[in-house]
Amino acid sequence: MESLALYLHWPFCAAKCPYCDFNSHVRDSIDQGRWRDALRRELAREAARSGRRPLASIFFGGGTPSLMAPETAAALIEDAKRLFDAPDDLEITLEANPTSVEAAKLAAFRAAGVNRLSLGVQSLDAEALRFLGRRHDVPQAIAALEAARALFPRLSFDLIYARPGQAEASWRAEVRQALALAADHLSLYQLTIEPGTRFATEHARGAFALPDDDAAARLYWATVEEAARFGLSPYEVSNYAKSGAESRHNLVYWRYGDYLGIGPGAHQRLMLDGSLLAARRHRAPEEWLARVERDGHAVTEEEALSPRDRAREALLMGLRLAEGVDPARLAARSGLTLADSVDPAMLAACLDEGYLEWGAAGRLVATDEGRMRLDAMLPVLLR
Ligand SMILES: C[S@@+](CC[C@H](N)C(=O)[O-])C[C@H]1O[C@@H](n2cnc3c(N)ncnc32)[C@H](O)[C@@H]1O
Ligand code: SF4
């Protein structure tokens, strides 16, 4: 039976970063007990529906889940292990911010069962951290990384690049410093301006400019080169790992597997009786809490995806991966062949241009060039 990934969303942060449009909110006080009970209740409800299945991974994301009481993580991990078939080496990731408050709690999260930490370092440059509105400084980031390395068997961290005025040489130095401090896994995100954020307003009134496409591409290639020196390769558009250190949780999404999404705004894809059900939960934290306390869940929409929707999603996800898309898996998950899922003329054009290629065992793979242009390519490629 296909294994299942479990995502748990903690929707609170100490402050809202000016670039971020994740479902994250700042609150004066949080009733940790009520939140623990509600997350456990929604998890129990979904487990009853999905049935007992092998568990691939648990991921506490946010928001800032390192602000959660460690007992909440412990209770949810215990529940998940009881409700599903968990392997001994189950991957259990927690996202954490590197402020000292959270760093002090890391040992408690490790004791709760978390075995992989994903730290939101964002930059190792003091000025950039200020621009990004972060609440930590470079020494705190390094202290959190060192504390995390001593505690967790697996460690990853996030950096944001293509920042205003960022020079290639200084970015190379920053990546090298990061790689020396880390880690067998890094997430390197290109700064994007998300509608509705403070950065969107400031960018629109010309307060800062982002590097143009060519400059951003040069930074991307510099990143790939520096990561390769440390033995990390980009197994996904924004994710770099040593072989075997890939995020098993995220691979489930990108390979279009089943996942449960518990908590406000969490998405879910679950195959039940041959239907692939897409569910979405209420995004507002207080409304989510009230609904779970009343109904046992806060699902606001659930629909069975059509074969065409499934094929689109599987290709959107799979072409992000260096390994590409396996046509047999695409057919098994969507009911459509690859030939039925893409526009044949566009496929031929993308192969000709060198944006796509055929990989081992007939896999469709986006080349390095193609992966940089996925956002432009996919809407015209997919039927
Ligand atoms: C949910 S957050 C990570 C957890 C934690 N709250 C933190 O900030 O450290 C996921 C990651 O997405 C990245 N991110 C969020 N918004 C972004 C944006 N507009 N452009 C680029 N990266 C972004 C950041 O690197 C961030 O660490
Ligand atoms: S980047 Fe992280 S800390 Fe900042 S608002 Fe988003 S989720 Fe919260």
C-alpha cells in the first residue's frame, strides 16, 4: 500500500516577515492546550478516514512550529505512530527560527522525537537579515545551527537569494559559509514578491528593485556550482542535498504521493476508493479552531480531482525534480498517459529547445535550463 506523508501546520509567528505570504499570524497569546487538543482531534479524524497505512514522514511546518509547546509535538508524534505503520527511522522534521527563545527549546523537540530540523536562517549577512525583517542576527543564526547540529541527526536550512543589489561574489561566499556550517541539505529560495505582503507595497512604490532575470540566473548557477563543491546537488528547483539526504517528506509531494494536511489552511491529497480527493481547511486560526472543536475537522472544500487535474498536478510537481516524471507512475496516479497530458507540439518544441529531455526508463525530465523556466513553460505545455 502506498505510504502517506503527514503535514501539521502551526500558524503562528513572533512577527510577520515583510516578504512572506504563508498562512502565518501574530497573536498576543495562544492557548497551547486547546491547539494541541484540536490538532490531535483533526489528525484522529483523518486517520479514521484514510485507514491504517504506512507512514512516510511527519513535517511540522508553519508559521513557526518551534513556537509550539514541545509537548504538542510529542503528543502528535505519538498519535501518528499509533494510528499509522511507522518505520523505525521515520523522518520527523520541524521548521524552526534561529532566535534564542527557540534555540533553547531544541533539546525538548529532539526528546519529543523530531529527528530533522529545518532552520530559517535566510541569510548570513547582517544587512540582508535587517532588510528581510528577521528577528535574529548572524551570531544567533550560527549559534542555532551549531546547537541544532549537536542535537539532530539531520539538519537543513533555508536561505533567500536574489536580494536587491546582491553581488555574485558575496553570494558565493555566503553559500560556502553556509555549506561549511551545514548540513547535508539546503533550501535556497529566490526572493519573490508575493501579492499582499509589505514587500509588494514597497516594491511597487520603487523602494527597492530585484535583480533582473539574467542576474538571478547567474546567482542560480553560482549556487549550483558552490553546492557541488560540497557534494550537494539540486534534486529539486530550490533544494540541494547530498545523495540520500533528500527530504523524504517533500519527495512525497513532488512524486505526487498521498499526504494528509492537518491544521489551518493545510492542503491534502488522499486516494480513497480510486478517487484522488483534494481537501482544504479553513485558513483563519480562530475559525479553524472553532470548527475542529465543533465538528472534529475544519475541511471547507473537498473534491475528487479529474484525471486531467491529476495529470497537471503530477507534472507540475514532478518536473521540479531532477529525476523528472515517471510515465508509469503518472498513469497510475492520474489515469492518463503522458501523451494525453501534454500538448504534443509544445512537447516537441520544448525537447528541441533543450528545456526538456528524455531520461532513463522513459522519464520526462526538465533540463537545468528548463527548470529555471518552469513557470513560463508549464502553462503552455500542459493540456
Ligand atoms: C514557512 S517558512 C520557514 C519557517 C520559519 N517560519 C522561518 O521563517 O524560519 C518557509 C521558507 O520559505 C521561504 N520564503 C517565504 N517567503 C518567501 C519569498 N517571498 N521569497 C523567497 N522565499 C520565501 C523562507 O526561506 C522560509 O524560511
Ligand atoms: S518567513 Fe517564517 S517567520 Fe517569517 S512570517 Fe513567514 S512563516 Fe513567519
